[in-house]
Amino acid sequence: MKFSFSGMLCATAVAVTVGLAGGPVLADSGRSTADLPVAAQMYSLRNFGTLDEQLAAVEAAGVTAVETFGSTDDLSADDYKTELDQYNIAVISHHSSLDALRSGDIQSMIDFEKALGNDTIVLPYVAPDLRPTDEAGWQALGIELAGYAKEFAAQDMQFAYHNHNFEMVEYNGRTALEILLDAAGPGVKLELDVAWAQRGGQNPADLLEKFQGRVFAIHAKDNGAAGDPNTGGSGFVSIGDGTMNWTEVLPAADAAGVEWYIIEHDNAKDIATSLKTSATYLNAHVPADAARPE
């Protein structure tokens, strides 16, 4: 299997200084970025530069973890791993479409991701033509996802679901997200996109408490206020620049057992600056006991 870098990204930035031991050290906290569970979602930089430019930007920023996305067309796993190793970047999860999961070739996906050292697959989105429209439909999808989770678990991998706002719709007093996860069972983890949850009318901190112990990661991004000119048309802004109550969300994420804080901005006007702002904010505000999973 091969991996396509067409329209892909892998970069973020953070203000750092260089410590005596040679590793990047946070100027305001003294912690090495290598100790922090902060990663970049590569979708954010899908229109930014070449692969080398993306990886060099990650290395220069001191951020050493990414979440990948997309198809597998052009680059072999071995070649991809070589590129990543050159810049000391680890893959901590991968976004794979529902069509790919339904293709019947999950083993190729597993083989590719294991070659990169990745043990987590995430379903990032359910397209409108595949999306349930009632409670029974969300239950059926949850049961289907439980089957994929078992296939991944059998080979020491985990599977998670990433939300948008449409899962916040309620059916008989329960959100579609609750219905799906209840039907799926504990084998399906959650990657909570806090900005999309907020857009759907839910308090992300409340959801983190509700799903405590089951949240693999949060997609850390912020919603701009109405009329904010810095959203790039998506409505999102850099972390700390919007309406999200991070003093509530970040401790709730820590209490929920979140493993990773993954920076994302769907359509930043200046993605390099936005990622730097977001990473700097997270590095200053993630709870003191936050550490990378072993």
C-alpha cells in the first residue's frame, strides 16, 4: 500500500528556545515539547507547501507528532517512514473514510499504519449520503463501527470516531453521538472535536465528562465570534482567539483521560502563523500533569 501526499500537510509551529540538552524547550514553561501530548492534524496544511517544507516546519517548531489523513496512492510506508524519521516526527493516528473501512481491505490499512508505528485509526466524517437520519440509523452505524473496532483490536490497534456538529442533534433526549457510541460499545473511542461540538450547541466540557475514560483525543480548535475576519471563511480561529472556554475545556480533557491534544484549523488565512499561535497557547495551558502516552 502507498500513501498519497496530494493536498496533504504535516506542520505546526510553536515558540521555543533550545535547551542545553539540545531539545526544544518551551520558553514559558521549561518543558520540552517532546514531553507534551500535542500533535498537528495534517488536514490543516493540505494547501501548504511540499512534504519537505511541511516536515521541516514541524521540526523547526519542536512539534514531533502528527495525525495523518487521506488515501494511499503515491508513497510506500517505508518511504513515508523514512521521511518522518528524518524530521523526528511520529504518527499518532490516521483519519480513514467510511468508504475505506467498507472496502474490505482493512488489513492493508493496518499493515501500512503499523509500518509507520501508528496504532490508532479514526473515522473523521460521515458524508451526507451515508449519514443516518434517525435514531435507528445511528444505532446501526454504531454496531457497524464496533465490528471495525474488533478487527483493529485483534491486531493491537484502537479505533475512534471524530464528530462534527450534526452528531449533536437529539433523538428522544440523546444526541446522535451518544446513540452511536452506546451502540458501538467501549471498543470505539471518541476523538472529540470541541469546536464542532460547541457549534452543535453542546458544552465540550460536559461531553468530556460524559465520555470520561473513552476519549482518545480532542481536536483542539476555536470558534471565531460572529463577524471575525480571521476565520478564513470557516468560522474557526487560532486557539485562544475565539469563544471557547479553554480554562474549562482543557482541565476537563485531562480529567477525561485524553491522550492527545491535536491542533486543527480547517481553513486558516495564514496557517503557519495560526498553528504557531495555537501550539504556543496549548503548550502554556495544557495541565501540568499532561504527558505523552507510553
